Amino acid sequence: VTRQLKEKELTDLHNRLQEFYQSAQEVLQKKEKELTDPIVAKAQEAVKKVAQKGAYVAVFNTTIPSMVYYDEAAMTDLSTEVKAELGIQ
């Protein structure tokens, strides 16, 4: 009986730990989104303003892998203008 009781206690403890871990992950993800969403929105607005000023048809973030083909030599890097729009040196 004692061994079964210990096994049940360990199983219960393990389950509680798993639930805590899952809950902590959810809280962390929510907080990360809460903190990054305004930054991403501000960056997107800056890119939009710079693109409109330069009359660009499309702007790609080349730091994030994607399925888009582009000729790097023919591209215009807007990083400097976007940073200026955001007030970043």
C-alpha cells in the first residue's frame, strides 16, 4: 500500500508540475505578444511611410526566410530610412 501511495503522490506531483509548466508558458506567450505587438505595429507603420514616400510597390523583410525570389543586387535597402522614421540611429 505504501508503494502505491508513493507512486500516486509522484504521479500527482508530476501532473501538477506539467500543468504549472503549461500555464507558465501560456502566460509568457501572452506577455511576449503584449510587449511585442506595439513595437511590430510601429515598425510596420514606419515601413509603410517610407515605402509610400519612395513609391515602392512591395517591401520584403529579407531577414526572415520566405518563398519569395528577389535579385539582391537590384534591391533597395530601406533600413536606414525606416530607422530614421522610427528615430533610431
